[in-house]
Amino acid sequence: MSRSNASTPRGNRQAGAGLGKILLTVVLWLTVGLLPLLFGVGDVRLAFGLVGEPGKATVERCADYNSGADSYTECRGTFRPDDRSRPAVENVRMPPETDEGETFTARLRPDGDSAGFADLRGKLGSLALPALGVLFLVPMPWGLAYLFGRRPGRLSLYAMAVPAAGAAALCVVGLMIDLFV
């Protein structure tokens, strides 16, 4: 028996390896694009009033913690529900970008432990992370076309540039909103 009959042709092994690389690329690309969408859903639901209790929040104290490479700001305050029959909730975690003495329109999370912005700042800020996920997913058709050896047309470039620019703008505005408001 000859060795050539027992082994697979060299071309078939390379095609299988290429398909595995394409599959791995697609899985990683989807993971990077979908994770920001999944992690941002809770904040979007809170900011747009789908969950939580509406009210006003007042920041009473903020503390900066520095421990080596990890540094963060923790703010606490009082949440007063819009429904006057309900009592105020004290010692509620506030967004770290707030200042002591600041009062803002907020929504209390269902767990009752923290409050988030419910105004334009909260809505735009909550959309920043999902917009980043969309920004990663928009060029995926072009990437797949190149992986399969096809060159996409110029019209598809323009069709992808519009949603990519919109997602990038929403992401930047959502991240920078605290500087302007």
C-alpha cells in the first residue's frame, strides 16, 4: 500500500484550517460586539424608565479610595420617591461622577441599593456601551467578505459608514455628556 492513499490531500487540510480560522474569527467578533450590548441592557432599562422607582436623589457624601492600581470614587446619598406616601431611602449608592450636594432626577434600581440618572444625561450615558457594541458589529459583513475572498462594493461601504458614524457619535456623546451637563 502506498503512502499517498492513506493520507488526505494537502489542499483539504488547508481548507479545513481556513474554515476553522473563519469560524473562530466570527465567534470572537460576535463576542466582542455582543458583550457591550448585554452589559448595557440594565442601565438602558433603568435610564428609560422600564424598571426602578422614579424620584429625586441628593448626593450627601463622596469618598475617593486609592489602593495601588485600583482607585475609585464612591458617592452615597438619599433617594426621595416621587410617590410621597413612600419613605425616603438613605445611604443609597450614587453615580461616581456626581458631586456632593448635587440633586438630580433619578431612578432607584429594583434592588434598592443604588440610583441612576433618569434625565438626558442618564439616557445618553446608558447608550454609550451598547453603541460601542454596535460599532464593533457594523463592519462584520465587510470582514466576512474579505475572509471569504470577495471584495465588497463601494455602495456597501457607504451603507456601513452611516450606522458606524451614528454609533460612534452616540458612544462619544454618551461618554462625554458629564463634561457638558
